[in-house]
Amino acid sequence: MLVHRPTGLALTAVATALLLAACDPGGSDSAAKTSKIEQHGNGESKAGQDDNGKPRVVQHGNGEFDAAQASGKVYGNGSKIRRYAILVEQGTGISSKETAREIEQILAAKRGWTADGIDAFQLVSQKPYDFVIDIASPDTADRICAEGGLDTNGEVNCDVGHKVVVNLKRWLTGSPQFPGSISEYRALIINHEVGHRIGHHHEECPGPGKPAPAMMQQIYGLDGCKANAWPYDPDGNYLGGPPSKETKAVE
């Protein structure tokens, strides 16, 4: 992936970076460590809340990941079946299994990428897989993304090597630019990053009042579009826009 003028976000130091960076999955010890699928898990607790009742975001995790012991059927009629696994950093308070099922529902949705008639998706709990989706603390996400030359500044997500890296802060708190529910914003995260994974690039707002493309970097502003998490509408029409003329960062 899926990597999308921030208001209310500490992104003042985000550097222009590579949009999609190739990364040898075995190219570094740290990358291998974080991408390894463990055959055990202890991340089944719920994320807590801070004193203000907001989700508690662990800023610095231990860099160890638990694989979701969950698998499922193939969703979509496309001939390109993409197998993926879900890894959650230990100590984040996120249930790896519940997260896997939530992501599975997003990728199986009729308004998702299966509507292209080309791609299909299957959740797996072990190799072989085509890519993994990491839910990582901001510091860990920064480290993994930096291995592909990407500066996420503790705030955003990225697609690097064989990984989709989801920043825990975004997963738990959403974005001030997105007025919908947290579940809808999570759908945007997955659809955007997996969109990169299957070959889509950033797009811009197609016009005032129209749905923002899932491949638009909506975290930086909507430019008159309406927030939208899905690449297709209920009738199977692609909700796209013109190619982006600039790269703000990653999301």
C-alpha cells in the first residue's frame, strides 16, 4: 500500500519521500524480525483509554509481533488471489484475531477492491502469503517504513516491501479530516494501502461535493470532496480522480 496539509496533526516535519519503495523482505535483520509470523499470540486484550476517555496509543512498542491465528475463504471472483496475514505488535492492547476479522470484512466488501473483477483476497495465518498487514506503534511503524526510505513522522501509514504498515495511532484515533466512524476510517486505511499494493497510485479530488477517491491522501485535506473510504460505489462504479500532481508524504 495501503501509504494518503494536515489539520490538528503533528506533521510539520514530514519530508517528501518515496511513494512506494521496494524492499527486500530479507534485506535486514530488523525487517526479518518484524515480518516473522509467530505461531503464538498474547495480543487478545482490548486497547485501553487515557484519562480523557480517548483510546490509549502505545507510542513505543517492543517490536515483536503476534500473528493472528485466523484464516478464511477467498473473497472476490478475480483470478489474482492475494493471500495476506495480519500481525499486531505486542503490548498495543489490540486483539490480533479481532483485527484480522475486521480487515477481512473490509477486503471482502462489495465496494472494495474485489469489485475490479481482477483481485481476490484470502486471510491466512501462515506462509505462503503475498503480503502482511502490520498494526504497529508509531515508533515501530516509523522504523519499518524508514527501511524503505519513507518518513512517516510517527503519524501515518506506509506500504513498503511486502508489508502494509498501519500506524496504531491512526487505527485507534482516525483522522480529524475524516468525519465518519472509526470503522469507516479503518476501511479507508486498508483500502488505500492495499490499493498501492495492487498497483494504484495517489489520486486527487475529482470535483467539489464528489466522493474523495480511496487513493486520495485524505489525511491532508479533502479539497472540496466528501470523505469516502471505498474505491467503488454500491453499483460497482470506480470512485476515482485525476492522478496526483504531487507527493505530500505517505499514508
